[in-house]
Amino acid sequence: MKITKLSEAPKVPFELDGHIMGQAPRVEIIHLNLKAGQKLEKHINPSDVFFYVLEGKAMLETDNERVLVLKDQCIFVEGNTNRGFDNISVSDFKVMVVKILG
């Protein structure tokens, strides 16, 4: 068994408040926090991904859709899809990112 505390988890290699909570050969789990008004620009990632919203609300945007995502929702986005978040609220937006690796 391995327990990872958010305060001790390694940071993601980007200019974001993100921490790698767990890794295994076929999965990576990241805790991501966007401050009020902060935006994660659209980007393409080859992995399928699940986003589980822990706190707050934000707009999730792909090339084809722009949807409001809220606390306790789980969203699946296929790999090679351009996607990004825009925290439109006045509080933090926290999301658990579960990447399904090749």
C-alpha cells in the first residue's frame, strides 16, 4: 500500500498548481487546482482522460463543445482531443485527472 499526501506529491512539470498523486504502468492521477479566473489553455493529450470535479465549477472546452462542469461530476474525454478549462467562478476549481496511458 502507498499513501500520497497532496502536500508531498510531486508537482507537474508545467506552470500549474498540479500534483501527481499516483502513477502506475497504465494510469496517472493528477490533482489540479485552478484559482478563480485562471484558465488552462486548450491542448492535445494522446491519453483518454477522466476528470472528476472535487470543488467549484468551470467551463470545459474542446474544439466541438463548451460545457459547464460542476462538483461531483465525472467527465470522459477521448485521447487526441483538444481540451482546456476556464475557471469562471470566484473560488478555486479542483479536479482529479485520471489519465489512461497507452
